[in-house]
Amino acid sequence: MMNIIACDLGTGGVKASLVSGDGLAIARSFVPYDTFYKHSKWHEQRPPDWWQGVCMSVRNLLEQARCTSAGIAGVALSGHSLVTVPLDKEGKTLAEYVPIWSDTRATAEADGFFRDIDYEDWYTTTGNGDPPACYSIFKLMWMKKHQSELFNSIDTVLGSKDYINYRLTGVKCTDPSYASGSGAFNLKKWDYEDRFIRAARIPRNIFPPLRPSDAIIGRVTPEASALTGLPQGLPVICGAVDNACMALGATGTEQGRAYISLGSSAWIAVTSSAPALDVRTRPFVFAHAVRGLYTSGVSIFSAGSSLRWARDQLCRDLARDEDAYDLINEMAAGVPVGSRGVLFNPTLAGGSAQEAHPDTRGSFAGLSLSTTREDMVRAVMEGVALALCETFESLKPCAGAERLMLMCGGGSKSPLWRTIFASVFGMSILKTNIDQDAATLGAASLVANACGLWPGYGRIGEVHITESITEPLPHYVSQYAALRVIYREWSDRLALIPPPA
């Protein structure tokens, strides 16, 4: 049976899997890359780092599995969203550093746009519920104003996974799921919304053409073959934005199916046949990888990255230890619910649209001379769960009556964190063998369908094998319910404090 290569370009690095035709991961590779914070609100990465990571990952997979490249059916990518990579007519990257999804420098440009376009009209058309400055069209407006020479040389703007597809094939395109994070996509029409592009005064022709997520867009070029080890002529499938790939890989092909992704950032997403739109709470909505479906979500921007910050700053003696997170979990497990009165707000990268204010910055409360780092580490884990639970309220009507929530992402490996989440949410948390592989499984399923290995996406559920179901602990549930009230009031007040200049 033919194998598949699937890559997930995440915020912290590229995760790649060699997947069998049955959907099981045979080999895995992770190559990290850096995010650069040159100025306040600037969050940038280097596209060549993504490409280098993909090349290294693919070669690692082939070496691990001792797999000949002739046994591979195709390759597809999942990619982190809202990225703008400007290319000139020759296909050269015009900027060494590009803004990623969490970059919010374009606030003034978004404000100017909404003097001409009604915000509610824009949101209900696009489903773009995160702070507007995150979205690609406003980043392009910022480029036009502040980097005019660069902007005037743009031929095409590509997203993260689309840039890698271009490096693999020489083809410039995107899919509806990625385009739906552009700030200029009509969810109902499943196409670009030209009036928003005109209002932003951005040339329409720099937006790439749309292809289905499971379309074969091209084949691996000789140059890409030499760098990646993939066979020349291998089919490259269009792929999808990370939210859509993860929804697909998390069995999200049915109405009301929900999951928690606990990675560097964290979100809860629900699959539905109509976008979940609410102007007050502003869930973000992406077109699904499967036409006719949507994945609607709420998020916090710093989840696993908050715990990584705690590792690097509070536990520097452990930072280089391979078992650092296991040791941190042991620390936190010895602290009672409520972290002995310490609260943590995980807005280290700013607040999402569902949180009190985008400029909110992370904070501890309740510190005293008796506070230990163990208390603070537990508070970080609890703060992430409390913050995400607060955002979930607007999605509950779409999530149905299920009391079982699938958790995926790196954070799902922690039994303590799963217990905290189960008790904060009052729901059972399901962990399967597909913990960090949901996005790569989703990308692999696109290849399987494009290349005729699978008839549809129903097979994804067969790949998931239950490893544990973590039940909420009744005495924890009541304590966390009381703590949620305090956390909510504190977070609302924290949002009123202006950030330092």
C-alpha cells in the first residue's frame, strides 16, 4: 500500500509524518524554527526557515522509515493561518521576515478600513472574528503604507503552506480554507469578496487563485526533489489551513463535532453546515477542507507557549532537561486546586477577540511571600484552562449536547492538564492515539482522497483509537466553578489597565 507525506507548519516548527495508506503514522519528525519580535505587536517568521524545516523533516522521515520515495502517493500540507508572503514576478520572496497570524501591527489600517466598511457587515460576511489587525488584508494595507517599494513589486501573496507548495511545484495558488482567513473571503459564496479588496485599495490580482483542498495542484520539480528527497513528479495536493486540517483529522466531518487543540496557542472548534457567527463574542470561522462545511472556533493566543515561558523563566534549571515538562507536571500536581490563591492570565501574546481586550498582557495575581514556583506553574496550567473555558460560551449552542470533548495537540499528553480541563469544563476529555497528529492526519486524508486511496473521509474515525477518557472530578468541578467567577472579574478589570508604552 502506498504511503503519504503530510506536514503541519505550526507556530513553533514543522511537524511531519509518514502516514500509511491506513492513516497510521509510520514515522514522525519535528524541526523547530524561530518567531521574531522586533517591535511591539510584530510577530514575524522567515519563509526560508519553513522550507528548510520541510526539507529536513521529509529527509528525516524517509531515513527513519527506510522508505523508498517510490512508495509515496503524494504530499500535502497544513499551514498556520493569516500569513502574507509577498512574491515578485520571478517568484522571489520580497521580504526576509513576514508577519504571522498573531502579528497585530496593522491596527491603524484596520481602523481606516472600517470607516468605509461596516464592521458587522465585514464580520458576518468573512467570519473573521480575531482582532482585525491579524488578518491578511490589513497586513497588506500596512505593507502598502510602510513598505511601498516592496508592495509595488508584489505579483502574488501566498500563505504559509501555499509558499511551500510553490517551492515544491512552482505553482501559485491557495484553497478556500486558507483564503477564508484573508479578511476578503465571502463564506457563503466560497470566493473572494471584491468589495472588501476594493475598500482596502489592494490590487485584486495579487490574491492567488483558489483550488479545492484535495486538488492535485502540481508535481515536485527536479530542484525540489534534490532538496527534499521526494521523487520528481510526485503529486502535491493543495492542502488546507491548520484549523481546517485539524478539524478534519479530529473527525470533524459531522455537524456539532468539537475538539480542543492545546498547542502553542489553543482553540476550541466546532464543525457545522453553517458558520457560527455572533457579533458580540465573534467566533472565528474558516471554510472547512470539505466543501459545504465550516469550522468555527474560539481561541487564546498563548497556551502551550505560556507553559514554555514558565519552563524558560521560572524553571531555568530544567529548561534544557529532556523531561522538563514531566518534571513541571510533577511540581504542579503537588499543588491544590486554585494554586494556593494564585491566578494567571495567559495573554502573553495579547488577547483574542473572545477575551476582554486585545491589548491585555499576561499577569499573575495573588502572589505573596509564601508563593512558590510550584504554585505559579500550576496557576499557569489552570489559567490556560480557565481562559479557554470562558471563550467557549459562544460556541456551546453549536456544539450540541455531547459531554465528551476530543483533545489534541502537545498539551494533551499531560494527564494533569487533561484533569484540569475536564474539571474546569465539566466535560469528559477524550485522548486518542492522534494527539499531536490531527493536522497531519487531516492533510494525509486530503492526499488519500486526491490520489484515490480512500473513498471520502469517513475512514478518519477508524484511525482514532481511544487511549484515555478523563472524567471531571466532582470536588474539583465545584472549586473551579467558583474560581471561574473570580477569574472572569479579574480578567475584565485587567483589561482596563493600559499596556506600558
